[in-house]
Amino acid sequence: MLVTGVLLVVTSFAPARFVAPWSGELEKVAWIPFVPLGLLLGQVRSWLRPAIPELDLQSPLAQQLVKERDSYRGLYHAAKIEAERLARELQETGRARAADHDPRVALVPASVLALDGVGRNPLIRIGQGRAAGIVEGDVVVHGGDAIVGRVVSPIGRGGCSVMPIWSPLTKRVNARARDPVGGIDLPLQVSVTASGALVAQAPTGIELPQGTHVLLDDREWSPEAQGMMIGTVLRIEQPDESPLQRLHVLQPAAPSQGLDVVVVKFPRSREPS
């Protein structure tokens, strides 16, 4: 050890160009005094924490451990999915509250469970019902102010169906056209064609620019639905049977595919106690 120390001291004062070619060998020499100490510490570690013998994966103990591992893994993923769902519900509720500041309006988030109907009667099944205070006619929105549709009967305690605004069975609804930059405020009538397109009919001779907002203004819908977005003008079509008529094809504000969370709006006075 003394020799090693002297060698290290001497080389520390040597020029770098002299030491550089054999610095690797010097490092190995410097570690020689610590080899016995390393062996001793390794033996102490083995004594304090002995190696675990290899487990027979076919033994009953191993099978039980694998079963418990898979069970806890499933619980972890289920909890993670539930946490993500709750986060989406909280986000949707925040958007709806930002679009409607009225404290008298209750907002109930609901997960979209399934498409409850097909063809000419598409219905959306959501995971809230009578227990949350929901009744027939309540408006359902997405993204804050985009109308999805209205709740229809029958209504279960923990679930109900929604007729979307783009359903061919939706009656003609009254609306207003509003340009986002101002200047346009016209009454419209919105309906759904046999092919499922959402269209708005403006007064004769009027063509609305692309991107014009179409908002609900129909007293047959609940007060909480008034002013909510139906869609935006996508393009203008001229029916062959009515050359003077202009149909404004709308892009629905709420997506017809991929809905996962919606919000039901109704008077707070109806909330269950």
C-alpha cells in the first residue's frame, strides 16, 4: 500500500503528456489496496441479505403468487381507467359551467355507455337517470355549449337515452344565425334530411357565410338549452325541386362519433336532496 501511495504522489506531479498513455494502468494499481475491503463488504452484504433461491414456477406457491399478481394488476388498470373517466367528467363539467354561469342551473356529468338505437332512430345511452334528478326533455351538451340532444323516456334510475340533434326523428327546431365577428342575427329553422344531414333554412335570398354559428332559439326546448350551439354553416346547397331555396348544411357542434362524456343541464331546484 505504501508503494502504491508513493507511486500515486509521484505521478500526480508528472506532466500530463507523460502520465496520459498509462493512466488506465495507474487506475488499476490505485484500486489494489481496496480489493480486500471490497471482498469483505461483499461477504457482509451476502450475510445481511442472502440470495433468494430460484422459485419453481410450477409449484403451488408460484401459481398462487402469479394469480395474486394478475389480480392486483387488473385492479390497478381498473382504478386507472376510472380515474381517467372522472377526470374527463370534471373537465366537461368545467367547460359547461364556463359556458353557463347561471348558478340556478345544475350540471350532471354522464358517461356515454352505448348507441341505443340504429338507422332512423339513433339513441345515445348515458349513465345517469332519475337518481340524479333527470327528466324527459333535459338538454344534453358536450364541450361546454354544443347540443348533443334531449333526454327521452323511458328513464331508468341510473341511466337514460338521449335523442341526438342529428337524429332524423328530431322535429324542426327554431334557431338563430350569429356570425362570430358580428353583423348577422337571423332566425332560422333547422331540420334533419332523410340522409341524416343537419340543414338550416334561411329567409329567401339570404346566404350565410361559412362558419356562421347556429344557436338554439326554440321555446319547446328547456330554458337551459336556449343559446346553445347546434352547429356551424359548412356549405350551401340548392335543392332541385326548389330553385329559389337555399339550404345551409351544418356541421354539428357536438361530434356524432367518439362521444365519451356529456353533461345534462336542468334547474338546480330539481336536484335530489
